[in-house]
Amino acid sequence: MTQDTRPTLRFLGAAGTVTGSRYLIRIGERRILIDCGLFQGFKTLRDRNRKPFPVRPSTIDTVLLTHAHLDHSGYLPALIRGGYRSKVYCTEATAELCGLILPDSGHIQEEEARFARKHGFSKHKNPVPLYTVADAEAALTRMHPVPFEEKINLGDGIWAEFIPAGHLLGAAQIRVSLPGTTILFSGDLGRQNDALMRPPQPFSGADVLVCESTYGNRNHAKIDAEEELRPILTRVFARGGTVLIPSFAVGRAQGLMYHIARLQNRGDIPYVPVYLNSPMAIDATEIYHNHHEEHHVSREDCLAMFRIAKRVNSVEESKQLNTQRGPMIIISASGMLTGGRILHHIASFGGDPRNAILLSGFQAGGTRGAALADGAESLRMFGRDFPIRAEVVQLKAFSGHADAEELLAWMRASDRAPRMTYVTHGEPSASDRLRWRIEHELGWPARAPEHLETIRLDRPK
């Protein structure tokens, strides 16, 4: 029987959901995986992380990472432990950030398994982590950093190129060129006027486009980040309250510190203690100092945002924070309250109406952050329900994702329509709305694929 060499693309994640980014290209016997993310949010999605990978990891030839966030990189240690043997190509900053994010994820996996064993919160007699710190460190040895906009020869006439995407240090669009076909994966696209990051490079065309749709059904509010923060912080400090900011340790924490430092330096808000309770965010801030070519924060402002925060490293210091009272600001991971030290702070401060919890980014369905944004009066943490009486504010100016108008403007830069645009990495309502706008406003064929669907790249449908 003749081997079918026609290229295919299979959606192993981020189809019908805003998480678990995984795309598999197959041409002949070659398999290339673009992104290797964790599923997060609803339990039905998280359970996918425990299922066998849809293809044997040992049969994958190459992994390409768009960026370091867990929903794009966080399954990598499990893939490598499962038998993947080759390189992981990514940008230099992505490799550096994965050096922080993946071991931290392994540590959280281990902690959650220990906690479940100790308190009997699992249906399994002996809960085990999805992967360990050692697995994460083993994965880091496979990282192969490459420069932006340099064509990488993957063999058999297959090339890859990493193109700036904004959004986060190291974040890239990835163009894969196969014999006769080009596919561009948007990754997560940043904003045109982000306070930290430079904008994404415009879409320059491809035969097939795979585009994220996190904010595909809405536009960001036209509001200045500091003007949004100032009145909130002022009123909470006036009543002696503590401001808790759940934050992604990489990207969001640095943006928050940048704006808080500017507000304090101008005298727009009082000087109060600012605690950065995330060792990973502390280290990530140092990485921002090393990559000024990717963002437009001056070295002076970079140093200022680092100076304002009292860095909390140890668990003992973190516990001590919970015995203090405001006014003060605590910035801590995780951004969607899925785990991390912020949960202990919410347990300690969330029941006091003088305090405030500021949600600083997208809250995926099924997370505690989404529950808070929807008005939850209690959160279940550590096996019990904690009342939430603190003021809860969903900030509107801090997203690192392009909104619907920015996504469409990014696409319009191309002078030719793709044969097909696949709209992924969004909640179903967001993906479908962006699909509709692509079809009706750009006149391009578009659709939202299904989980585990396989399509022909030489004749996409």
C-alpha cells in the first residue's frame, strides 16, 4: 500500500475551548506538534490532561512552542516523560520563561497530590501528580532556542519560522512551510497599544491560518490602566483595606507593578507596601530586564517597577503576610485562582468588606476567578467554603490579548485570503462570533474546528 503523503492538521486541543493548545501536523511519516498545553478550567477539560496523549509521543518528530504560558507549554513534561525524544524549538525568552513556569507547575502538581492524599480529596487511593519537578527539569533540557524570523530547517522540505506576536516575552506566531502549503499559527496575539509589549507583526498571508479567539466576541474598554486603578486603590486604602491582585506571574505581574510604580511616583496614590508574593514573578521580572528589544518599557521604568515591590520568597514570609492588615497591596499567582499562594491570601482577607480583590485578566470558565467575576459569595478552597465579602473588581485595561477588532485588523494586513481560517483557542461563543465576522467582513472562508478533528491541509474545509 502506498504511503499517503498528503498533509493533515489535527486539533488535539484549543478547539471549543480557550485552553489546551495542541495542533498536530502530519505529512507522510513526519509529525510536528505546535504547542503542548495544559487543559485548564472545567473538570471535564482538566480530565483530558490525564488521558493518554492522542498519538504516541515517541512518534512525534518535532515540537514548536508559540510561548511559555501553561495552556501552551504546560503538558510538555508529561509528553517527554511519555516518550517524546527530540528537540523543542522556541524563542530564547520562551525558553527562559519555561525555565520558571514548568518547574513551578511540577511543584504545584506534587503539592496538590500530597494534599489530596493527606486529606482524602481524591477518588483515587494514591493520587499522583501529572508530572513532577524532575519531569519539568528534564523537559527543559530539550529546549532549543531560535531567533525570531530565522527559517529553521526541520528536514524533508519542511521549514518553521517564529514571528513576533506581542502578548508576552518570547511569544511568537509560527509559520510552518510544507512542500506546496504554508500554515500560520497565530499563537496568542498581543495588543496594538500594550503598556509593556510591542505589537504583533501583521499577518503576511498563508494558505491556512489557525487563529486564536480569546476575545473574539468583544472589544476591550477604551480606558487607561492607571486611570482605572487609581480610584479603586484610593478608596480601598482610605478604608484601611488590603488589595489582593491574583496575577499571572509572567507578563501581568510586571504590568501591574509598572502602573502602580507610576501612580505612586506621581503622587496619585499613597505610598503603601506592595508585596510581590510569587518567586516566579520575581525571577520573570529579571528576564524582562534582559529583553528590552521585545518591549518598550525604559530601563528606568523597568527598575522602578522592580523597586516598588517587597519580594516575598519563602512560605514563612507568605504566611506572615496573612497576619498583617492594610492598607497594602499583595500581588500573587495564580491569575485565575487555580492554585498558588493567592488562595491562602483570599482565605485570610476575602471575608473582610474593607478589602478588595482585583481580577486582572481573562478568567476561563470553571475557574475560581470566573466564579468571583460572576458574583460568587464564597469560594471552595482547601476542602472548605470561604465567604467572600471583599469588594471584587474585574479590571478592564490589563488584558494581554488582542480584542476582536485588533484580531481583524491584524488579518486585514494580508493582501491575500487564506484558503481556510480555523478559529481556535476561545470559548465557543467567542470563536463562533469571530468566525462570523471573518466570513462576513473579510470575505474569507472560516470555521471553528471540533476537538480531535483532522483536516486535509492541501484541501482544507
